[in-house]
Amino acid sequence: RVWASARTRFSTEMAARRLKPLFDRVLVQRAEVIQKIGSVYIPETAQSKLSEGTVVSTGPGGRTQTGETVKMSLKEGDKVLLPEYGGDKVEIDSVEYTLYREGEILGILDTK
């Protein structure tokens, strides 16, 4: 299990290096759906799409009408609340990510 999490972390870091979003875009990896609890499998019909994820990388920020860059309020590693629909799906090294605009992200989850 430790190896699997290390592999996921490595693949996430590689994606962050390979795809740098532009402007106010945010690359997010959605949290995985729990398919099994102990020895009990949860049927697909009972599984819901999780509405949270982790920010993998961010762009430099949006632009004002005068051309000034507006700093992003999100940073890599933030746990965020995502909308049910929206975003552009991107697949890198067989791992699915979603690109959102910063304004589409509903909130930052406090992990403390």
C-alpha cells in the first residue's frame, strides 16, 4: 500500500511538470471513489461521484483589462471542493485530471 501511494505521488508530480495551466486555470486530480469497505464491495449504482480533489498545478493567474496579473488564491496541494459538472478532462500517463478555471472551484477544504 505504501508503494501504491508513492507511485501515485510520483505520477502526480510528473503531471505537474508536464502540464502547466495558463492564466487562471487549475489542474485538479479528483479523489478516488471508495469501491470496497473491508471485504464488502460497494455496487457502482451506490457509489457517488466525489466532489473533492487535490490541486496538482496552477497557472500564474488571470489578467485585468490593463494587463496586470491577478495572483491565484489556490496553490499546489490544496484540497478543494469541486462542482458536480464542468471542467475539461485531461489524461496524462493513464491518470485522469480535470482542468478548471479558478472561479469554478467552490472552496478550499481545511485539512487541519
